[in-house]
Amino acid sequence: MDKIVQIILKDCQEKYGIDLSQDKAAMKRITAAAGETHRALESKLKHEISLMFLGVYKRQGDSSPFHYIKEISRDEIFT
């Protein structure tokens, strides 16, 4: 499950330049999604993580909420 959390945090950092590791509300949602994904991947080959309004993306004086959506495969987690 920690590997899934790290994948999500890394993706958010790379795509949006946002470190969500210190955001308690975001981490609670990420951890819950990671647990759900881990359980789903025990019986499926792929699972889609969808976290709406996970954070706020700030760019050039503008800010807007962003949604995190990613399909994760069993191979990414259990290898």
C-alpha cells in the first residue's frame, strides 16, 4: 500500500508541482484510495484510482482544483 501512496505523491509532484505529503486531508484520501487499490489488485489486473478535487493547482497567478486519475496495474505494485 505504501508503494501506491508513493506513486500518487510522485505523480502529483511531477504533473502539478505540488507536494501533498504534508496535506492531512489529501493524505487521508490518498491512503484510503491506496488501500482500495491494493485490495482490488489482489483479484484484478488493473484498477483505476480517481480522486476528484484532490488539491489546488497554482500556475501564473491562477489556481484551480485538480483531479487525480490513474490506472495502476498489478505488475506495478506486486513486482
